[in-house]
Amino acid sequence: MKYNFDEIVNRRGTYSVKWDGGEFLRENGFTQRYDEETLPLFTADMDLPVPQALIDALHKTVDHKIFGYSIFPSEYYEAIQHWFKNRHDWEIQKEEIIYSPGTVHALNIAVRALTQPGDGIIIQRPVYPPFTSAIEGHSRIVRNNALTYDESGYYSIDFEDFEAKAKEEKTKMFILCNPHNPTGRIFNVDELKKLSEICAENGVLIVADEIHGDLIRRDQTFIPIAKVVDHADHIITLTAINKTFNVAGLHCTNVVIPNPELRKIFIKEMGFQLASPFTISALIAVYNEGEDWLEQLKDYIDGTMEWVVNFLAEKMPKVKVSIPEGTYIMWMDFSEYGISPEEVHDRIYNKANVLLEDGRMFGEEGLQHQRICIPSPRPIIKEAFERIAREFEDIR
């Protein structure tokens, strides 16, 4: 089936955080302006139609007319195992898979269950803000191994600093984001092995957020960290259909924990969890029948990113941006304009009326940056960038 991702689907009036959440967004300081003309491109869900197989599966679930407590059938686990074996050559055992209603939820469970108040947890800023919240919200200490940033906009790991932080007595966990949000880096085999070795040698658990692992560029390869190491007993992997197939509202994360002792502790802390029948039928459908849709989606996102880079080179050459290796996020550096982050914000959010995500939310390393999520119909993306460019013409 050929999908038309240029189709604009009106999401207003559908309880969408992006399109109906103006009051919430203003109250929580995301923006001052939000009205019917706002273009919200700040959050990681798509404005694109999902696979037909998913729609058909959900219709079948609705047609049953009863939505009671649901088990996880063997088909659920088999779909997960098949997907990761087929796409990433990663073999997962059924008993290693634990359902969670969300990735952030699972991350908080891991922090609570497997560390103690006062323990240090390594993250690599600029990074997804809930990593910090999960640490500080449970009285743990952030150990920031900031990614280094060169003139081309390429981010690298400072391994000397990472090892020093891993050796600190109270450091107990490292939260890895791969592909990295917001920089888009996909860490290679050598980097992953080195991170794993340092952590294993120093008794540091790895919680790997890999939920963007299917959203990569055509010329890139994503490899799960648990696959590249000889022993994954110190690794917990978070996977999800939410980002790949645009079903964040169905709450479906799967946590892979090879170590039975860690698995037992995690399950005890999380408590009994069941998924809705919609979640179960969705996962089986997309992992078994969603691959063709995903390949078309990746082509479309790649094309949009190429358009963005070319547009900025012509209309806003002071913005530093490159096509990320993974994710559907673009990370833009406005520092060459020589204006404050507050003025950058005002020109984009209030004057252009385009809602992005300020880089400061990702740590001080994100100052002067803006994050945009671009999996929307290309006409919306084009309008957003044309609006933004007009507001920076006077300092071109």
C-alpha cells in the first residue's frame, strides 16, 4: 500500500497535546502564545497516518464490543522477538520482556528499584529532560557526561570524563539514549562496547533508552547495546512501538532485562501491570505487518530533512543544523545570530507563532538551540520554516 504522508489530517478536537493543549502549554511555560494559527512542532508524535494494518486491528478490537482485562498472548511476545531478530539481528528471550505503560514510567521504576537516594546516575546532556527529572525527582544525583560538540555540529562522547564519573563511589547507573535525543547521534559498536566495559568494570547498571532505534536514516545502522556485548547482565533496554508507529496514546513500552535478579526487582517495584486490548492488538499488528509503512515513512522523513537543510542554507545560513543519524528530531543552533536565547524564543514562538522546544530544557549545553520534531506533512513543515525565516530577515 502506498501512503500519502502529505495528507493533512486535522487533529484539533481530538484531545491532542500538540493541537488542543494550548492552555496546558501556556500554564507550564512552554509558550506565551498559542492560538488557532499556532504550528506546534515541539513534541515527538507524528501528524501522519498510521499503517492500515494497525487501523484494521483496532477496528477488529472495537467490533468485539467488550474491553476487559487482557492477557499478553504468545503472539505478543513472538511479534516482539520477530521484529528485533529481523530488523536488528537481536535475539530476545520471552522471559526477558516486561510490559510497561510508558518509557518514562519504566525509567522512573528502574531508578527507584535499582538505586538509592544519594546515588549518582550518569546522563549525557544535552538530553531528553525526563532523564533529569527521573534522577532528581527521586533524590539521586546527576552525573553529567556532556557530549562534546564540534564546529560541524557533530557530537561525541568524552570517554575520559565518562570513566572518571563511572569510577565515583556513589555512581550506580548510566542512562543511555541511543539514538540520542536531541542530537540524533547513533553510537557505533566501538562506542557502545567501551561504554559497556567501563560500566561493567565499575558496577554501573546501564538503562538504554532505544525507542528511536527504528527511526534512522537510510545510510545508517542502529545496533542495540545488549547485542554488541558478550554479557548483558548489567543492561536494561527500553523499547517501544510508540515512536516508530505513532501510537504514544496507546502506552506500549517493553523493557528487556536479561538478568533474572534485576528483572525480579524491577517487577516488584513496578507492580502488576496489564495493557488494554487495543495496545496488545496494536503491537501485534505493527510488528507483524508494519514494515512496509515504516520504510515509506523513513523515505518521507529523509526527504523532509533534506528540504530543511537546503532551506536553512539558503534563507537562514547562520543556523547550524545537520541531518541526524537517527530520530525524527532536528537540533538547530542559533548562536551565530548573536542574540539572546530569549530573543530567539520570542521571534519563533510569539512572532512566527511556531511552537518548538527550547534547548535550555535539555541542559545548559542546549542554550541557543531549538529542537523541532519534523514528522508532519511537508506543507506544514515548509510553512513553519517560512514563518521563522521571515522573523530573522532583519539580522540575516
